Amino acid sequence: MPVIFIDMWQGRTSAQKSQLAMGITAEFVKIGIPRNQVHIIFKDNDKSNWAIGGKLASEKQ
């Protein structure tokens, strides 16, 4: 049973997450994994909790 963790910035809608989950699941189904065994966990992160190159993403211009 694959478990896929997706960390991303906040702001995506439930419809966008659903579309992404369907697409990812479809790819696993293509390689023989039963659809009901694909688990996807979304973690929405505030940009102030994410740094790139030593700068918080919330500070990037």
C-alpha cells in the first residue's frame, strides 16, 4: 500500500487537491496498485513555516 505525502503551501482548494489525488492515484493504478490501496496525505504549510535559501518563503519577493 503506497502512502504519498504532499507538503505544499496553503491556498489550494479542495477541488484542486481532489484533481491532484485522482491523477496520482491513476498513475499507481497503471502499475497494478489497487485504487483503494493508494493513500495520499496533504499537508498545507504556511509560507512563514517554509524557508528557501535561508529566507522564509513569506519574505520572498
